[in-house]
Amino acid sequence: GGLAPDFVVCDVSFISLRLALPPALALAAAGARALLLVKPQFEAGREAIGKGGLLKDPADAERVASLVGDWLGGIPGWRVLGLHPSPIEGGDGNREFLLGAIKDGGT
């Protein structure tokens, strides 16, 4: 093995961060930081998505993003630093969020 990464950055579409991130998070070094773009339309269940891939209720965006933060904070060693609305909207108008975290322990 090589060196464990000190930083994890993720911007994925059409897949949940919960599915895409676990291998990268597990490889990260103790003290690593993560900056993740949360796209609620890909985190909410199909029942929450309307025509055009938009959330049926845009008010759900922050709640769904918070659930991703809860998931990340539940992974041993990882601690959420903050969740903030992205200053840039998704190309289709969906609200997106920046999620910051740090790996406090373990490699």
C-alpha cells in the first residue's frame, strides 16, 4: 500500500454518496478532511423525485442533505464539521449542499 489520502473530495451524480464514498472514506488517513457535494435529488428515494429528476418538494432538500451528514457522522472516526448550501445551484435548479468532515481517528 501507498500513502493514505489526506483529503477526500466528491461530486457524483446519479448515485448516492452513501454508495460511492465508503471505500474512499475507509482509505483516508487519520486527520483527513472531506469536502462533499450533496445533491439531494440523488439521495432522496425515488418516491421523492418528480418529473425531470427534481425533488417534488424543494423544501425537502436541506432535510435530505442533513440525513447524509447524519450518515457520515455515524461512520466510526468521521465527524461532520458543517453543512452549508452551495452558492451555485445545480444545472437543473436543484439546491445542493457542501458537507465538510474530518476523520478524527483510525485509518
